[in-house]
Amino acid sequence: MLRVIRSRKPRVRVCMRAILTRTSDTGMTQDAALSINDLNGLLARVAGSRSRSAFRELFSHFAPRIKGFMMKSGTSEEMAEEIVQETMVTVWTKAAQFDPAKAGASTWIFTIARNKRIDIMRRVNRPAPDPEDPMFQPDPPINGEDFTQSNEDQVRVRAALEHLPPEQAEIIRLSFFDSLTHSEIAAQLALPLGTVKSRLRLSFRKIRSALGDER
Amino acid sequence: MMIRHHPNDATLLTYASGGLSTALSTIVATHLGACPSCRASAARAEQIGGALLSGVEPVDVATSVLDRIFDRIDAGEPEQEPTTAPRFGHQGLPAPLGSLLPEDMDSLRWWPVGPGIRQARLGEGEAAVRLLRIAPGRAVPHHSHGGHEMTMIVSGSYTDEIGRFLPGDVADLDPDVAHQPVSDAATDCICVIATDAPLEFTGWVPRLMQSLVRI
């Protein structure tokens, strides 16, 4: 099903820098409007007091981005709006599960949208670990500032993405926007599978080192 | 469970992007349940998704979408949950594989594919994975992997050119790596094999037989 939708519309090649630094009509970078802290705060209000006005603000920030993200792969407008709807309903119902110590609002909502796309396109739930499972190995205790996604973190990831060599940026884009498998990327770019894997590894390593991870 | 062999970074990145096949995701998710350090890597990769979502060009969403979401919230529509309650801990592995595998592995339909080697199928459609059961002392013929293929040990163990693989360990080999696993415990070595292509049992037996006679 995914393939049918993709083949209907030729992919528009946009360079990563353009995607990441595009500005709105007002000439202001979209993200300047709401910081990560603002977004986290809105989610906290939705979780805590079931605030509809906070939810409206979250919707006006995220819904057009989720739609834009999904349409990058040539997904129809109708399907993209279905994913938006399913994602935002889950944002409402699961807001209490959002933990700003583990991920920023954008990252958390990205994971929901990604799962909804898989559920809808493949008609199968995305396999995920279950923390309720007795065999689940819990995280080691966090020491202090270990894994809080700050504004700075997000800026670093975006800067690292912008500075990827074009061939690595292209592979990240195909992986995230189009959710292609390694073999599909290899076929699309006419590259050996091993090259696809090593480019993915290399770009991931660069982004992690920008975040200060020891590897 | 002492895990020594992990999925590689390209695989974790693609699990996070949503590009991994359902069958491969099942193995990765099971591994993540047992491995906090790979879970942290996957969370890092999800931050890339978050950064891409926050930086993508927004596309206007019809206001009716928000109305429909509020209608659903007002109707108290329950979140769709998987129909079958998960069972945990079979074969000592975390979910999702732990819940998919039967308590008694002999209850599966095994059929021979070579001397001392049997296989069975687990799951349906896109989620289907192959189980391989190697009698003690027996070897799987020397082979490499055409596409993206991953193996997870369920019980017993094997040794190949890369090392010794015990329950929970994952073999995530690059396509150019050839190996010859030898079942080296007192009991059968049972492992789960997944690929990023739909499972074709008819195609696999001839492939194994081919490598048996070294065509």
C-alpha cells in the first residue's frame, strides 16, 4: 500500500538545509514561536487539567507539521490528515504518559505519528518493548542531567543534520520522511545494501557526537 | 540475560524512523526490552525524528480535523488496544517475542530443511518470522544474507566466525559477511530469523539447499 501511494507522486527533492531553516510568511523561523519549554508546558496542562485551550495551541503547532512531514513521502493529503487526527487524539488520551525528562514534545509526538502511520499503512501495530513485562530490563538510575532534551539538544540535532554531507542527509530523509527499509533505500539510490547501512551508521554517529554521546 | 551481541546502529536508527519491517522490528523490540543501552540509542535516533518534525514546512490542516478530534474526545471514544492480552515471559525472552512464542516449542509444526536442521513459522503476514532449530553439534551451511536479515537466539547457543551467541543475543550481519553457525550446547539451538522482505518459505529452502551443495 505504501508503495502504491509513493509511486503516484514523484518525490520532490528538497535539500535538508532548506527543510530545516525554512521560515514562515512573517519571515520568522516557525520554531521561534514556541520553545520546547512552551510545548512541554502545554502538554503538561493537557495532562494535568485537561485544558482544551492548551490542546488547541498544541494542535495549531503540531498538526500542520505532522501533515507536512507525512506529505514529504508523497502520502495523500487525506491520508496525512487521517494520521494527524489519530496522532492528536492519542496526544490527548496519553498526555499523562509524556515525560519531559525522557524526550521533548516534538520527539514524543514524532513517535506517536510514526506509530500511527505504521498502524494505518501496514494494518499492524508497531512492535515495541513493554515495560510491564517481567522480563523487561529497567533503565539504570539516571544521574542528574543525563537525558533531558533541552532546547539546546534540539538545536544541536538540527545543526548536525544541516551539516551532514548530502549523501548522508538524503539517506536520513528517506529513512524518516519515507520510512523506507534499508533494501528499499538501496534500490531507490541504486547502492549496495552495505553502503546504505554504513551511511546510516555514519550519520547517526555524527549526530550523537554533536549531542556529546560517548561512542 | 547477559547480552553480548546487539543490533547495529543503522538498524536502531531505522527502528526509530519507522522504516524497519514488522518482522525485524519484532526482534529489535524484544532486544530493547532486555537492553537499556540500545534503548537509549533508539531514543537518541527518535530525537532526529523530533528535530525533523519541528523543522518541517507546515501544511495547513482543515479545521474540521480539530472538530472531529473534539467530537471523539467528547464521545469518550476508547483508544484502540490490541485485541489479545499479551502473555509474558515465555522462553525467557521479553515481549513481543516472549509473548509470541509458545510455552512448548514442540507444539509448533517443525519440518526438516537439512541434516539436523528444522524450521517453523511464527506469526502471520508481514509479522511472520522463521524459527530455525539446530540439533547439538550440527552446522548451518556457510552462507551470507541477501537482504537485511537478523537472528535472535531463543534457546541453546551457537558459535560462528563472529563469536558465541546465547539467548537474547542478536546477529545483525552486514550483507557481505558470510558465516557458518554451529549449534554448540547440549540442547537444540533455537533462533528466530527475520528479514525486511515478506517471508517466502518456498524460496528459502532451495536457498539453503543451494548453499548445502555450494552452488
